[in-house]
Amino acid sequence: MEAADRAMRRVTEGARFVWLFCEAGYTDRMLHYVTDLDGKLEFARGVVPESGEVASIAGVVPAARWYEQEVHNRFAVRFNGSTDHPPIIKSPEQDAEKLRRALGDEVSTVLYGPVRSGIVESACWIIETAGEDFVAVHPSMFFKHRGLEKRFEGATLELAPFIAEHISGVTPSSHATAFCRAVETVCGIDVPPRARAARTILVELERVHQHLDSLAKLADDGSLSIGSAQTFAAKERVHRLLSEATGHRFGRGSICVGGMRSDIFGALRTAAERELDIVEREALSVLRGLFGTQSLLDRLIGTGRLSRETVQAYGGVGPVARGSGVVNDARLTDGWLYAPLDAPAAIDLNGDAMARARVREAEIRQSFRLVREALDGSPTGKSCVDQERIQGKGRAHTRVESPQGELLYFVHYDEALVRVAVRSASFANWPLFVPSLPGNIFTDFSFIEHSFGLVQSETDR
Amino acid sequence: MSNWIGRGLRRGILTTNYPFQGEAMPERYRARPIVFPGATNEHIERGAAVCLSAAIQRSERGAIINMQRCFQCGECARIAPEAFTFTNDFELALTGDSIEMVRAELRRRTRALGRSIHIRHVDCGSDASCEQELQAIFNPFYDANRLGIFLTASPRHADILVATGVVTHAMVEPLRRTYDAMPSPKVVIALGSAASSGTIFADDDVAGPVDRFVPVDVKVPGTPPAPLTIIHGLWVALGHVTAPRPGAA
């Protein structure tokens, strides 16, 4: 297929493979190959021939593998030449198959999941091990597939942002912003500055609480109970600020197509005037504590190392990529933030769990700065465009830098929602989890997992 | 080297006294939707029309809100403020008849164990926020450990099963098997509105709410329920306080 060849050519010329998804119409299935060269996205489209067979590009572009697999499982497109690997969308038959493999193999194979200890999301790893070291790890995901992309189809524009918020309940503002901006692009709407400021504040506060969550879990893994408790307490303060301003502890139900559902900028400012200083002080204080505790750092340094080349080959995004010296930050390229961002908070070249934690630390500081800039700008005027202006037809895509990394939404709107496709940062980063494990030992698993800080529900959708 | 203990001491006690003393969520917090008595039909219709999870049911005297279906989006109160509003009353848990018996048995056992209880969590298909809020009940602001509530890694040690999220097809079996692995008596809590009723999820894309697969004793509505709401739900499960049945106004 020409689109696939074009994407492959761009990748060999140095572009990053971003996404492959399928749009099924009444009569045909269309594949969209998305690549990114120097921050500019390119969509190459092609119709799947009647045979339903397309040449795989995963051999040349490893990052395409998971996407090909998902398109195969959901839209029955066959990718010829792709190596055989277990389907990533769950079906009951696979359980038996995996169990058989687990029992009959010479290398000891451990099924870890989908129900694991502690409060964790459901996902399964098939771990091949020879004692203490990881030999190979095969992810088995999509236990939580809830058909949310399909749920968008035919949904009203009032309901749709709530569906986006259900894709990841911990980063609802990133998802709602990305979805709404895609529809706004179709309709040719620019949201008022006051709404842009409010969205910036919500998305950046989201980054603060999710990064603190990741660091608190790392501290817990390192048996640093007090440090972990205090980091969770710092996170709680962000939720309290959000619930005071928006009425929801994660800021849900605030964003709509065209702007904000209600004028919450004033409430955000009032709550911030009272609390932001202490929220920031507490957050920075625990960060100083965490990075001053050698027993924790010893567990992070050198753990789960990812080379720059691996990250590039698998198309990694977000703090995981920045921790390995690969910079892609949607905030630098897609300037919708209230105050423009011209440099990433931090780039680390070490590629280990420590580097990812360092990147998060720097990003927390930067997010507080962005929140303050949006608050100080104090734009006046309306918070939402007139409802009559929300009309149009066409396809559009947007990206937003969610706490986990680059989040993409593709929307086909034609008086009703025809197709919404979501490429979450977690989906893009899970394939990197696999090469980060070999060479480490069992007890490093949770450190590596939490240093990635990914959300299963936005992966499975 | 960081001085964590000194740092903690300098901050004093953060922990709430709830449920022994009252606690308030912020004024704006959307916890419980209510219908104003005497709201006109027209206003109720307008609010019910924008309810995305069909939580508002018409009745002779106006409307009844089915709390377990509500996902607290706030649209009814935004579109029809004459008829609907949200209060910050976070004690949302609902319970059924069956719980009395389980409770009595459970109490007998936990008394022997010094009244501590252990919970096992299963994610059936949540949006990840329920997990983080369940985690939050153990942070210094809420400190569920002071109430004798602990997490356990093994279903064999568990007294309470906390299930989050609407149950997906792939999670039906893991949920059943976790339930079966727990010793009796066991209490099941459906945490969150999605786990309680399925809210906005399409029926054929997911398997359904938790009570379709295992008996549920307490439902804790909320998307996600706040940590205080979760603690209240656990307190209801233990029989320290009472709660209305699902469907009651």
C-alpha cells in the first residue's frame, strides 16, 4: 500500500512512527499511517484492498507492530509478513493457550496477572525467567477493553467529552481537551483565551498529581514508607485544590466543545490564591526529600535502562522518551497552551528509572510555573463560544501532552461523530516496557513499572 | 540524607477524625444530586433530558435520582438549576438486605482478630481513578489503617472484596475466581458508579455491573468516589452505620 510505503520511507529518513489506525466505512476500510518529522505530523491514508491483506511494515518499523496487531484484531485486516505473536486483544481462548504454554515450557514461565497484589489496574505479564533474571516478558493486555472508541460513534457532542474523560479517569482534562480541540478544528473555532487559560491550568495540575503519584509509588517500592506517605499527601493537596475549584477531585466535567462548561477560571484563581503556594511548597519539599534519600536512589540508578535507539525504534513518548534523551513534547509543537513553552523541562540521557524520575521532578516545577503564568494572565471575556458556531464536517486530529506523554485524538465529524480514534501515550509506551526488563531482576519489576507511570485504562480503552 | 521523620513532625497531624467526627467536602464538590421539592415538570424534563446515564426517573411527585447510576457530571444542575442541584454530602453508600447476615458473621470473626479487616481489590475495567482514590484512603489525610482497615495481597486473607469499574468480558472470570478464593463470610463492595450500575457503558461492549457476576453487599457511587465516600462505604459494610437501599429516594 502506498500510504504504508510512504510512512516507512519517512521513518527511514528519520521520522518518528506515531500511529496506525483504521477507519471502517460502510463499504471500505481505510488505514491512516501517522508519522512525525521534526514535530510536524503527516497522515498518509490508503484503502484496504478487497482481499483484506496489506504488507506489514513492522519488520522495518518496530513501532508499528502493536498498531498492526490492534487493527488486525479489531478490523480483521491481515498484515502479511508480520511475525506471529499473540493477539493483544483479550479473548477467553487465549487464556487456555497461555496456560498450556506456561505449563509445558522448559524455561519457567510465570503468569503475573491480571489480578495482582495491591491496588493496581488489571493487566497480565507472561514472564519467562531462569531464576532471578528476566529472560523475556510478554505483555497480555486489553483485559479492560470497554469499547469506548465505538461508544463515541453517534454520541452527541454534549456526551462525547464525558466519554473521553472515561478513557483515563486520572487524566480527564488531557483527554477532554484533546477531543474537544479536534472537534473545534473541524468547526474552525478558536476557543476564547479565558477557556484556554482554564484548560492549561487543569492539564498542568493533572501533570503534577500524576507525576507525584508515580514518585510516591516508587518511594513505596523502595520501602520508604514515610516518604511515600508524604508524597501521597502532597498529591492529595492537588486534588483538594481541584475539588474546591471545579467540584471534582480530578477536575472532570469542566471542559466542553467550544470552551468550558462553566466559567471556572475565577474559581480556579480564588482556590489558587488560597492554596497554590502551599501545594507547591509541599510538592517541592517532598521532591527534595525523595532525591536526597540515597537508599531510594540506589534502587533507581541503572534500573530499567532504555537506550535512545530503542526509544526511537519503538516510538516512545513523554517522560519515558525524555528520560532517554528523545525529545517530543506536544507542548512545544502544538501551541495551544495559554503561555507558550519553548523548551522541555528536562532531558536526561541515562535512560534509567532515575532519569525518568528526574524528568518528572523537573516537569512538576515547570507545570507550577505554567499554572502561575495562566493565572497571572487573567484573561477576561467569555469562557465558551456560542453553541451555534459548533457545526461543520470533516476530519481533524489534535495532540495534547498528557502527563504520560503525547496524546492524539482523531475525529471524523459529519453532523454526528462518525469515528473517533485515540492514541494514548500509554499505548505508545508499553512496547518499551518489554525491552527495559531483561538484565534486571524480579524485584526491579515494580520500580520499572512505576517509573513508566502508565495508565492501563487508556491503553485498553 | 533526608530527615523524613522530622519533616513529618513539623507538619503536625493531617489526619481527619472521620467517621468519628463530621467532615466536610468543599462547597462546590458535586457529590449527591438532589431534586428540589416543588420543581416544575418542565424544569425536571429539561434536566432529565441531559442526563447521560438515565439516572433521573420520573415519579408522581416529581423525580427520583438513582444515585448508583449518577456519574456526577453535573449537567442536570447546569442545564436546569431550577430543579436540580448537587450537595457536598459525600455519604453515598447504598446497601441491600443480605448484608445483615454477612455482617454479623464477619463481626464475629473480626472481633477475634482484634477488629481489623483486610480488603482485596480487583479492577474489573475501571478508568484508573477509582484505584487512585482507593489508594488515597491510606494517605496521611485519611489513614484508613487507624480504622483497622488494611490491604492484603492474597484473597485467602481477605474479608472484603472491593471491585472497581464496569466488568469487561475478559474480567468476568478473574473476578469470579477472586471471589471464590476468598473465605466466607465475605463482603463485596462495588466501588464507583460504573461498578454499581454500568453508567454510560454500552451493554454489548462490556459484560455489565459487578452484581451481575458476584453478589454485591454495598455499592459506593461516585466517579470516582472520594476517599471520604469510600471510608463511609467501608464503615457501612462493617455495620457501624446504616445506609439506604439502592433505588430509595
